[in-house]
Amino acid sequence: MSRAAAPPRYGRFAKKRFGQHFLHDKGVCARIVAALGIEPGDRVLEIGPGHGALSTLIAQAGPGLYAAVERDLALALELRGKCPGVLPLAADALAVRWERLEPPGGWKIIGNLPYNVASPLMWELFSRCRGLARAVFMVQKEVGDRLAARPGGADYGGLSAWVQSFVAPRVVFTVGPGAFIPRPKVDSAVLVFSPLPEGGDFDPRALSGLLHACFQKRRKQLGNILKSCMNEEARTYLESQGHSLRSRPEELAPKQFQALSTLMKSHFVA
């Protein structure tokens, strides 16, 4: 794997409050951009371009529209100088109204996400962005393991069930600390997210409330966690799925949480 030396200023200018770790390994950059599968005419949005490690490669792929969201104003201005064709937006990705990215055509979204915002950002983006065609994100490996975890494992939790209700995540490869300046203390993982067919018959607000209730007390049994809202329909549904009130949250698949949230909707949605 080729590895280019990073300019010293990358490390010196990294801002801890933004969780910045700048990617500088050219081989890793190429693999991440290739995973997005950019084709002529695509609309691409990059989150957190930093010093533009991915940006030049994205621009070279020839998308029809290329925009970037960067919270650090200085870096947003720097990006405009490096990639004249990009539309930079100096904004916090956590404040973006993702529902505005609508079809037709959809958007391909990519980013080396800061560790401190990756989970809340994906929680919002995947549930609200109806214009998503594909996403490729690099996150902390631990978070990547949770995103792709299957029911019954130690990594499976509320984030797993929530994200997998909207997209299908797949780990593509892992990245060591040496690919970044400054070096993080943990490994990273690159994941591809493919949107699921629309039509899931559940209310995201009810699902969110149910998942928060269940995984705040994941070691307890469902009968104890949901005692105040358990009804006969929900109990019957659990039994039909091979579960019971003694089952624990990590045993339920995303679709089972969706169905339960519908049966208990009145409790979680005012």
C-alpha cells in the first residue's frame, strides 16, 4: 500500500474539538472513493473533507454535482481553492436537514467521519435522507462493528437495529492508525451502506423510543423493560417470532423491533 508523507501542518492544525484526524494514505483514499462507485452525472456529497484527501479523487471521478459539508470554515475555504468545481458549505453536518436531499437520481454520500459525531450523524442521516443512493463512511472500527452486527452478538445494539432499519451496512476494509495525522489510538473501518427498499410499515419516532427504552437496560428481560407498555398484541407477536417476555433486546432483529414499535406506538408517540 502506498503511503504519502503528510504535510506537517496537518497534525499541527488538527482541532480536538472537531475530532479531526486527517487521512493521508493515498492507497486508502483511492479504495474509499472507489467503493462509492461514482459515475458521470452522479450527485456526490462529502462530509468533513478536511484537507481534501478524498476530494481530488472525487472530483477526478467526474460527478455531475459535487458538494461538501465542512464545519471548519478555514478548511471549507481551503477546499474551494483545491477543487474549483466543488460547492463547499461551511456547516455542522449534525445540523443539516437531510430530508432536503430528495430523489430523483439520489445522492452518493461519502466521508471520513470524526469519531465523536459518527453515531449521532448516521442516526439522523439514514432515517431522514430519502434521496440516498449509496453511502461510504470511515468510522472507528468499534462503531463499524456495531453498525454491521447481527442480532444475538455482543456488538448488536440500538444503533445496529436503527441503522439496519433503513440501510444495509457492509464492512469493506479496516484502516490502521498510521493512515492518519495525528494518529488515533484505535483502528478504523470503511463501510458501504445501501438503502433498503422503501415501504417499511413503521413510525421512526416509535421505533426510536422503543430502541432507547430497550437498550438502556439491555441486560434485562423484555417483560421487565416494557412492563408499562406491553399489551396482548405485542406479547402474541413475540411468541409468534419464537421469543417471550424473558427474551433480551439483543435477541430481536430490526424487523421485529419495527413490528413491536407499531404495536406499542401509542406509548412512544404522543
